[in-house]
Amino acid sequence: MPVETTRVAIIGAGPAGLLLGWALRRAGIDAIIVENRSVDYILARVRAGVLEQGSVDTLKRLGLGDGVTSAGLIHDGIYLQFAGERHHVDFNELVGRTVTVYGQQAVVADLVHAHAADGSTIYFESSDVAVHDIETKSPRVTFTHDGEQHELHADIIVGADGFHGVCRPAIPADHLTVYERTYPYAWLGILATVPPSTDELIYCLHDDGFAMHSMRSLQVSRLYLQVDPSESIDNWSDARIWEALHTRLGVPGWTLHEGEVTEKSITPMRSFVASTLQYGSLFLAGDAGHIVPPTGAKGLNSAIADVTMLADALIAHYADDDTALRGYSAAALARQWRIQQFSQWMTQMLHRHPGTTDQHDFDYRSQLGQLDYTTGSTHAMRSLAEQYTGLPL
């Protein structure tokens, strides 16, 4: 059985694990990444596409900025649409910051190529991954790769293996509390091969429910509809989807262009936060420790923020300063709860809520009032802009 030793063992080769491994490698700290999926699978996953300005700055600082610089779409703001009218919230004018549309799969591709060129050790398609002795200073990772059992000894293990990973469940139940909220709506999302019909993202509250027009590039549009979580994608033909998008997003003088639908799926919405991101020698980052609804575009950015803090803490740790590493969980969670409240605020403001007819109508009109205030107040728009473009670390 091959036995290896590294300073940091990283479980998960999503954006969090790959970015952490790269940041450590750039600082001269060896790390090995273990991933249960194939490289083709992680490169094909379509996920979030909006990067906060701080996330873009981090990628550039770590030498990963070529792709986002050449292909990223810089947006000065977003549109909020309600009561048949569209309002622009100009982030750059309000707070001097922007966001960049650059798909998560593109970030992952940039990281995979950088690691491959630099000779990083990444065990893709690993099975039976497990962590051991995490309460000690000599934790281990065991896994099977190419039919052979492996054992990996490390100083520290980082769980960047997502919500369904093995790392968070390895923390004893009496040391971990899980805070969760499920939402009574889901997103039906499509990718369409058609140039975007808008220059910036449109968030829309309509009497029929939420709708959103996003994009992945100048040739590919990403669009969403609010649906019931119990809905089956089989009930939504391409024609029905486009009809609903026209109805919800339509405003006078604007045209939604249709194109070939290449992907469609329904995604439930939930919020989730673990009470700690550290136990012994195990640290959590990204979706392993928290999940937000997609409305505020915070999932990928939260992972990048975690990794930025954790990488800096680990670099300091190997320079004999443990202050930041001891405080990582508290600092990351304090920031995460601010992100959670923003994502919840955006979600509840922009989706039709179920309930009795009277309650349903009251909530809707209250939401219209909230949106009217938000788009009519410079202070409210500045608050939205500050949070959407990214809170400081």
C-alpha cells in the first residue's frame, strides 16, 4: 500500500480545494488533493457565474487571471425588475466596485490546467475516501485509486468536499451543530445558445414568480424561473419555458431572444451553516461548511473567501504564527452569517411566497414596496451594491 506524507491533505477538487492547493503551492507549502470524481466530470459541471471584485483580485494575485481578464464580462451593476418596470442599480457609481461574469467551470478549468502544468499531485477518481485521527496532530487520509489502497499522512486535513462529502460528518456530533433552512421554491435553470438579451443580470419579481436573465458568455445565456420544488423537469418543454420567460421578463421596448436549450434542470434552494469549520486537525472550506441560496451569487465567492483566509492562516502557521489559524473558523463564520442574511434577503424579496390567497397577495404587495424602496433610495442601493460586490475579508 503506497504511503505518502504531505503538509496539507485536501479532500475535494472543486474550486475551493483546487484554489487552496494552488495558493499553498505558490507559497512553497506542499499539498496533495484527493477527489472522488473524474477530471472530465468536474470540468463539465455548470455552476455559478458571477465573481465579486475581491474574488477576481484573488485569482489575479495568484497568477490565475488570464482567463477572467480575457473572457470575463465586467458588469457595473444589475437590474431589478418589478411591476412591469426595470430599474438599474449601478454598483460602480454607488461604491466604486464591479462584478465579473465568469463561469465556475472556467475557474475550475484554469485551476486544473495550472496544477497540471506545475506538476501538482491530484488523485482524481478516488473511492472509499476517509479521514482518520483528526483529533490528533497526525491525521491520515485513506482512499483507493486505480484499484490500489493509499494512505496519506499530513499535518492538516482540509475538507473542501462539498455538502455531501466525508469530512464534515467526521466531526463528532457533540462538537457540531447544523443550522438549516429550506425554501418553498426551486429554480428551473436553462443554458441557451443565444447571445444575452441584456447587458447585465436582470432579477425580476413577477406575479407568476421570480425570473432571472444571466449569461455565461457573449454567446451563451443562462436563464431561471421560479417553480415549485416538487416540479418535474419533464413537465417543462422548451416552448413552455420560453413562454414563461417572455411573460415574466417582458417590458415594453425590450425583446428576449430565444435559442437552442442545451441544458435544463430544477434545483431546490436551501441555506446551511455548520457551527464550526474546525475540529482538531481538520478544517472545512466552501460548501462543506455552508451553502447559500443562489439568488445573491455568493456560493463560489464564499468558497474563495474561505480559501483566501485559510491559505493565509496556513502560510502564517508554517511561519510559526498560529493566531490566524486558531481564529479561522470564527472569522469565516462571522463573514458567512453576513452573507447568509444578504442571500436570504434577496431570496425573500424576489420570490412569490406560498400561502393562503390573502397572505400570498399581502406578501407580494409588501415585496413590491420593498423593491420600490430599494430602487428609490440611494442608501438602500448602496447597501445592496456593497454586499453584492463583496464584503471585505
